[in-house]
Amino acid sequence: MERNFIDGYTEWQSNPEIVGVNKLPQHATFMPYENFDEAKKADRFASSRMKLLNGKWKFKLYKNYAYRPSDFAQPHYDTHNWDTIKVPGSWQMQGYDQAQYCNVRYPWEGSEDICPPNAPTKHNPVGCYVKKIQIDKSLLNKRVVICFEGVESAFYLYINGERIGYSESTFHRSEFDISRYIKEGSNVIGVEVYRWCTASWLECQDMWRLGGIFRDVYVYTTERQYIRDYEVIAEPDVTLSDGYADILVKTNGSYESLSLDLNILDESISLASTFSEGYAVFKDEGYGLLDKDGNTVALDSQYANEDHQTKLKAIVTDVNVWSSENPYLYTMVITLKDNGMPIEYISQKIGFRKVEIKDGIIRINGQRVVFKGTNRHEFDCHTGRYISEDVMRYDIEMMKKSNMNSVRTSHYPNDPKFLELCDEYGLYVIDENNMETHGTGWSTIVGCPQLPASRPEWEKACMERIKATYNRDKNITSVVCWSLGNESLGGAVPKKMYKYIKDADKTRFVHFECDRSPDEKELSDVQSKMYAKPWDCEEYAVTQRDGRPYILCEYTHAMGNSCGSTDEYTRLWDKYPCLQGGFVWDWVDQSILTKDENGKEYLAYGGDFGENPHDGHFCGNGLLFGDRSVTPKLCEIKKLYQNVDFNAIDASRGIIEIKNKFMFTNLNEYELHWSQCSDKGEFCSGTLACDIAPGEKAVIDLELSRIKTECYLNLEFVTKEDTSWCDAGHIVAEDQFVINEFENTYDELETDQPLIVDDTYGSLRVISDDVNVRFERRERNQLYSIKIGSEELLSAPMRLNFGRALTDNDRGTRAGSRLGCWRDAGDTPGIFNNTKWSINNYKVLEDGKKVIITGGATVCTQPESKAQIIYTITSKGMEIDLQFYPDASLPEIPEVSVLFELPKDFENLTYLGNGPEENYIDRCNASKIGLYNTTVNDLWVNYLKPQECGNRTGVRYATLVGDKKVFSVVAEPQMELNVSHYLPKEIENVWHQKDMPEYNKTVVRLIARQQGIGGYDSWGAHCNDIYKNKTDKTYRLKFQIRF
């Protein structure tokens, strides 16, 4: 690009066609190495020809461009009183400026009256970075390049005070040849970073808006003749027997003296080689690809072509193909020689795999693929946009452990190291370009046009972005799909982007989410949908109205307590070949760890820093919390993404059909562990080897003895050995079958001691030697007290409950107002929409050992709803039988339950029911019936915004233990259970966990039925109708309190 500065202002402020000045052309990710030994390790940052500039830089932040000094990068400029900042890192995460979270709005809306392409000028902080480096004299005759992997959002580069370059596009690499500007000894690097620029109009992703140098910075050197780029196409043949590698190498220099050697090494290379003076000698076989036995499997050598583009070829026989299940990588080394002497080495890990769309189906290595994926923003609650390699590895290992095989880099190219790790671990990648402009469609800015559409002034910027994405990542094996961007609609500019990528790459398919655009079919090889309902997906598959594969680039919106009904999608993927998976939104909550005014740490979201505009806690969409701890939602995804189906033919006898849904892996690579158990313990167990080929089924017979009571057959496929991402014994697939469901789980109350009924004005008491049950008779007519010995179990009267703390999905459906009639309906007199209780009569039976009290309740909804309650009391316990009759004209009920408030010392809980994680009627596939021991505090799930959490379904019985007392309940046949230290309304009214009041009680909700939590989306979609509590039916809850 020509060295053509206009005025140091127009580039970032007003001209979208200036996307860089003096930048080097984009190229593949690689590093020159000094010798073959370095190159074969394929560790870019271990090259002796590069130097990382990460670490401490001098830094000062200025309000805007008018305040920054123009000579700050001069060698004589005094920066000793400047601050020190860490690079890479966002400056807002280090105490400067203000982080701002926006979704569909531009951060400057309401503060500056501007339209595209103009960038803000009033509030547009400029960060000035300075670093001094030493340059050895030997480097002055080399080519020296400085590289910035990511800077938000635009910057000027200075060397020794001279401005030599400009770049924009936050997530793309920027390189500059600084050979002419450096000198021997101390050199000053200055970087002037603008938080906003013209390109910011193309970067309206749903994310925190930050600023600074947030990815690696380094310099590297080459000779004057060097490899400037290369492209690798490595694919197996149709039978997956042999692999064919075609490499196009682009060089700079005098072609007459240059030649190239190709070497590809197996990752587990045998050390049967010696190295001398940069030459590799492998026994007597010359250069080549080595397999695990140290044998050469491929090689090539060519003289450089006159046009500086040289083709190399290699054939690998008996190739090990790469897939997410077996990410087998070879190491390719290319040696550049000048007159026969090596002058440069480059290397790349490559895998042989083939991606194609055939007969309307996406296939990898010939097999139909289902993308079991997640979207992933690059964000860390500690460091913001900067992601360390340790965090990248953690993310990928957690994805693999959760049966994910794919990731979408939403909504920009991720750090190159992340993609290299996807190669290593095995994840299919949708590599998304850095373009999202939905804010121009939703904008409140008068006169703001939709971008880029067909606007010629934005064509260059958009084309440069897609070219940069392709060129940087074209040799990454795990990248199986290019995405033009996100939510940017169509037009002439996206069509040109699509044509470019299709012309450049015949080995991958192209994706673009632009569903609302009439020219969508001209922009994407797949039908890409966001948050389509399951029935819409099925309609597409049944009608076959479009011959393209169908992918949900975003689905099951994981905001807060969500991901209900995900199984409705995964079942369709198994049923219809054209439905080929989806990507959960999102991987990790985009929250920032900070401290409040009292020094208390908490995870912050939009608005917590006083910024405006903002989009609140809409950034909390993760399967992981902001600190990367696991949410219960991820357990559900893991279960639904597993690659084994279990079908009970006769569970009581242990006859189970097993289907292998892996693409390439036989189930004999795992062990099947099985056990039969009940709440009394394990009866029997064993281990089996299952030889089931991919796509095949088999029936196993465990030869179980028949048991008459309820018991559980648990099956787990586990890894035999440690892998790169898990330890031996990791569960890759599991299921449970309940045998003799509900048999002998509920017994009638025993009668023992005679009871005394004391019916006086103000109370009705049922008394035995150790038990005193009291109902209030003056006004409330409620169960008021249960005393066992001298210990009181209740802190407040038993009451009905019909509400839950609003979830994020509830808020999206306006449930707070739409279902508001139920919020206070269970409360006692004195509150609008309360419940009026009555005691109708009582009977004394079985020689005074049993008392039956019949009562009722009028729930003051409009119209009224009714309840009937029968209490059966003996000296051993009390049975409560509730039937609730809502008025059919009322909206659905969030929950039908009985609520008890107990003293706060009730903390330890044992229950037989679904666990171990929280579960709901529409998110319980990962749950198994078991006897679980936990605490009330551990039941709490710390969602970004406090909301309904901690529920358990399928509960047979539960026991809460306090100081010297026990609260034990048994359901007939089952119930849902929610135990917390807070009432639903107390949770709902708080915006951060840190603001929850100190608790003074334990709240137990025994639930006939709680609605599903939903998850189709979080801005209007209800849960599936089958999981709603409709008002045209009767609800029953029957349980015992054991004394």
C-alpha cells in the first residue's frame, strides 16, 4: 500500500476507503525459522528470528485526538512520568477510560450527532504507547517487520518519531516493514491508538467496546529474499487411503538462484535423523514426510518459478485423515534455498481432510457432519479482549469434554493461536469475518443508512476485511467454513465479498447470516438461521424448499437460566439429513470482574460503570460464567451432544440397544461401565467392551435379575486412557433407565400414639406426646406451627405459591406484567391478590390416632381460583393433599407450589430425585435419579442477574437438617423441589448477587409443577406450550411431612 498520509485525521475520522497506510499485504500465519530443528517444532514464538514485544509499555491516555502530543514518539520525548501498562491488554481493564457494553446500538448514540462514515471526535480517547527496543547491528541488513495481531480500533505507528503507518480493523493483523526506519542501538516504537474510527461502523458486534493493543506484538526478521506467503491444500482421496498436498509458495527475490524443498514430518517423529548445517538427513531417504516409525512418506523439491509462485506437491500413502474425532496432524517444513544453501525455513501443522457439500449435505471426509457447536466471543473477565493461551486451552478442553465438535468465532477472526489449538485438539471452525452492522438497521441516529449494502464507499473496507480473514487463516485445517460476517444484510458489497471467497477457495463452504435479505441465497452456501423454532426447522426439512444444508448459526440463547427445549433441536438433527446442527449462543458470559464502592468483588455488566448507552446484562449469555466456572446449562448441552444413543428394549433385564453416532470412531475405543442401584445403594455393576462401528447399532444383554422396587440402571461410556483434553475415565456418553418407576416409594402414614384435638377460638391444634400441629383460626386458617418436642420447624405459616423469580427469558416475554396476577396470589391477607384460607371440618379416626382436616383456599385472582387441601395427621407425620383449580380465563401459571419458611439453620439437604445439577421440566436430559447430599447454599446458582435457580425435578423424598431438628418430606409419587435462603420476590428485586441481603430463613417450595424455563430466545419466545402451566386443568400436589 502506498505511503500516503493525508493529515493524520482523515484516515480514522472521515474516509472509510483509507483502511491502512504502508501496511504489508496480508498473508498466511507463519514465522521464519533459522534452521530445520526450529522449524520442525512449528512453534512460531520459539523462533530465534522473532522477538515478542509483549510486556510493559509506557502509556498515557488522552481525552481525544486534540489533546495527544504529536511528538510523543520522538527519542527525546520524556515519558518517565507516564504510566506503565501491560501489552497485550485492553486499557479499560487496567484502570483507564470506561468499558461500555452495547448490543445493537453504537456507543456514541445520544452523545455525538454523527452518521457514517464519521467517527466520534468529542469522546474518542487516544492511547499513546511507547516502547524502546535494542537493535543489533547485524539486523540492519535484514528485513525487519513489526506485527500487531489485534488493536482496537485504529492506530498510527511511529518509529523513532517518524509516523510510518496506519491501520484499522480491530481483529485483523497489521504488519509494517520497518527496515528503513530502525538504527543500531536504542529505537523508539510509538503507537497512537484511537478507540473509535470510521471502521467502527462495521464493528457493531454484541460485545464490550474497549480499546488498546489486545493481542501479541512482535518483530521478526527475514533475509532480503524470503517466502512472503504460501497456500496449502491437503485432502485425502475418496477412499481415505492416500493424502494429496498441493502447496503454492510465493517468494520475493531473484528467482534464478532460489529453490524450495518440501518436508512433512509426523507429529510423533522418530529421532532417526541428524541435523548438520541446516540440512536434514533422514538415513538415506533424503527430505520427506516421516511416519511414526521414522519413515519418509512424502517429499518434493522445485526451483522457484519466474513469477515467484512455485508449486510443490506431495502424496502421503496410508494417510491418517484429520477430523474432530482424530485430529491427526503432520508437520510441513518448507526450506528456501539460495544457490543451494538454506536461507529460510517455515513450517505448518497440516491435516488431511476434505470438506464438501454433496447432494445438499455438508460432508467431512465423505461423512455427513452434524455441527454440535457453540459461539465464542474472545473475552475474559480479568483481561477483557486479551485471551491467554492457558484460557484458550481451557475453553477448548471444556468444549471437547462437553461433546462439542465445532466453534463459530463470533463475530470476528479469533487469535491465530486459538485456531492452531483447534487444529491440535480437533474442532471444526466457522471462521467469521470482522463485520457486523446490525446497529445501522436498529439505529436511532437520524439519517443513518444500512451498511454496507451497495454503497461503493464501503466496498474497499469490506473487501480488505474478507481478504485479510481468508489470507491469514487459509492454511488452518480446522477451518471448514468461511463466514462473511454477522447480521449485516445483503447488497452489492456482500455479493462481491462472497464472489471473492468462492473464487479464492474451492475447498470450504461459505456462510452468511442475512436471513432477512432478499438476496440471501446469493450470499451463502447454507441456509443459516438464528433462533428458528424447532417446528420451523422441521418445516424446512419436510418441504425441501431449499436444496441447501440448514445450520443454526445461533440457537438456544443461554442467557441466565435458560437452554430449555434444546433436545427439540437435537432430535431433528438425527431425523433429517439436511438439518446439520447448530451453535449455542454463547460460550462464556461477557462480564467484567470489578469491585464496588465497598471493595467487594463482583461480575459487572452493562451500565455498572455508569456508561450510556448500554444493554444491561444482555451480555450474560454463557454456558460458562464470566469467571469460566461451569453453569448447569453446559451439562445439558453435553448430554444432548453425546455421540451415543441408548434405547431400552427391556431395562429390567438389562437389554439395551446402543447406537454409535460418531462419524469415524468405533465404540471399542471406550469402556462401557454399568451399574444397577437404588437409594439403598448399588446392587451390581460391570464393565463391557462394545465393538460398534460408526453409524451402527448393537444390542447388549446385562442379564439383570428382576427387582420389585424402584431402581436405576446407569450406563456410561468412558475413555480408557488420558487424552490431550481429558483424563482416563472421562464420561463421553451416559444414560439412565428407571425400572419399576414409583414402586414402593410412598407409604401410608403410620398410626401410633393417640392424638388430642384442641379446637378453641383462635387455633386448631392436633397434639401427641412429641408433636404439636397448630392451625390459626381467627383470620388466616393456615397451618401455622409444627413443633417436634420443643423445636419449632416453621418460621411462617404454610402458604401457596404461584410465582418464581423472573428469569431473563421471563423478562423477555414480559412475564412480570403479563403474569403479574400470580406474583402475589399466594400471599396472605393484607396484600392485593392474596389467598384466603378456610378450615371446613375435621374428623378423628382410628381410635383417635388419625385426624383428617378438610380445608380450602380462595385465590383472589380476577376471576377467583380455588384450592382444596386435605391434611391427614398422625403422631408419625402429616399428609397434605392439595388440588388447585385455576380459572380457565387466566394466563399460564409460573408455578403451583406450597411454600414453607423454616429457620435459617436448615442447611443440609438429602434428596432422592433428579440431579446433581439444577434441572427443570424442559432441561432435565442430563439429570439422573439418585440420592444426593448437598447444602442450601450450594443449590444456589449465581447467574449474572439473580433469578430463579436451583430447582430439582422428579423428587421422591427430601430431608433438610437444621440444628437439632429435621424437616423431612415424601412425595406421592413425585414433586419438584426448590430450596433457597430467599423468597422468589427477594431474588427478583436484586440486580447483583453482591446486593442480596443477609438471609434469615430457609425457603422450601414443594412444587406440583413449575413452568419450563425456555430458551428459543430471550426477547419474546415463550417456552414450549407443553411445558406451560395452562389454567384449563387441575393441579395436584400430595406429600407427607414425616415427624
